[in-house]
Amino acid sequence: MSIFGLFPGLDVPGFPRVLGFDAAFVQGWVIQLVNTAVLVLALGFILYKPVLNFIKSRTARIQQQVDEATQNLAESDVLKKEYEAKIKNIDAERDEILEAARIRAREKEAQIIADGHEEAELLLSRARLEIERELEKAKDDMKTEMIELSTLMAGLFIEKSIDPAIQNQVVEETLKDLEEEVSWQM
């Protein structure tokens, strides 16, 4: 026996032969190698293209998902920057809106005051006109009363024309009554 059955000329007593290269062993190995090669070639021929196509499609899908994720990340970064810019500008926009509202309120206030002044002037002019009308009416009424008083006085003069002292007294009373009415109406 050889050492461990590998080297036929070197047999060691007490050690069994582990591996021997006889003709049947080599023939079995060659048949097994040929079968394995045929199986590998057949499976490679049958499965190579489908597996390769599956791997390519899987790689393409993964690459597409990576591209979409990259694009979404870029879009989210842009949106985030826009949002942050809007947040920074929100105080300025708020101040602009408040200032515009204040300006509109001041303009409205000025318009209301101007309208109030116009209305007050209109009411004042109407009141003055009404006072003038009432004054004219009072003057007309006073003239009418003076005419009536003159007529009455003339009648009294005629009745009492005989006595001049009585005439003077009637004239003074009439003038006194006339002065009281004029001072009362003004």
C-alpha cells in the first residue's frame, strides 16, 4: 500500500489505503466530470438568457427606483428651500399686509371725516337758510302787524282826534308796543 493511497509504491504497514487511483475510479471521475459539464452547459444554455434578462430587468427597476428617489429627494430639497424662504419672508409679508391695512384705514377715516364735514356744512347751510326764511317770515309778519296796528291807530286817532293829549298818549303806547314786539321777534 502507498501512503494514504496516493502514492502506490509507498505503502505503509498498518495504514489502510484511503484513496486509490485505479481505472474504475478514474473512469467514474471522468464520467462524472462530463455529466457535470453537460449539465452546466445545458442549464447555462437553457437558463442563461432568462436569468440574464431577469437580472437586467431587476437592475433596471432598481436603477429606476434609485433615480426616482434621487429626483424626489431633489424636489423635496427645492420645496424645503422654498418653504424656508417663505417662512423667512412671512414676517415681512405680514408687516406689508398690516401696513397696507393701516393705510386703507387712514384713507377710509379721512374719507369718513371729509364726508362728515360735507354733511355738517350741508346741514349748517340748510339751517342758515331756514333761519333766513324764518327771519323773512317774521319780518313779513311784523310788517303785517304794523299795518294792522297803523290801521288801528288811525282809527283811534280819528276817534280821539279831538284831544291832542290823548293823541300823544296813544302814539306813545303804540310805539312802546311796537318796540316790544320788534325786540321780542329778533
